[in-house]
Amino acid sequence: MSTTGSRFKKIRTALNLSQEVFGQKIGLSKSGVSAVENNKTFVSLDILTTLFVDYNINLNYLVCGYGSMFNQKNIEDDFTIKVKAVLRAEGLIG
């Protein structure tokens, strides 16, 4: 069975980062990353927020093992961006 620590490690390796570099980016030491990966500790809410905001990590995946590793892009946001670009190009909005 997959653990939070093993999923944390899968995220790090999917990002192609060493424990040291990943730790620097999310606010943990290399030994802190290792402790999480080995299920000796869990990350703080601040680190969960960083993973969600900066890396688009699906927290349901990390904590519970449900869903995809990364959140899916919001199709509606992409559509809105494209529509606004067309309207700007046509001079209909500023």
C-alpha cells in the first residue's frame, strides 16, 4: 500500500529534484525531506500550501492517495484567456 511518504517521494522525483533542492524550494532541509519520505514526520500546512500553489500538487493525492498527482488545469480558465485574447486582438476590449 502506498504511503504519504512514498507519494511525497514520487512527487519529488516527478519534478526531477534532489532531496536537497526540493527541500530548499519548499522550506525543508534535506533530512526533513528524507524524514517525510520515510514516514517519520509529516509536512506543515505551510508546506502543503506551497506544494498546492507553486507546484499544482493535488493534496488529495498526497495525503490520501486519491486522484492524479497534479491538479488538472482548469479548462474554463484556458477558454476565458483565449476569448479575451481574441477580443483584445479585435479591439473590442482593452
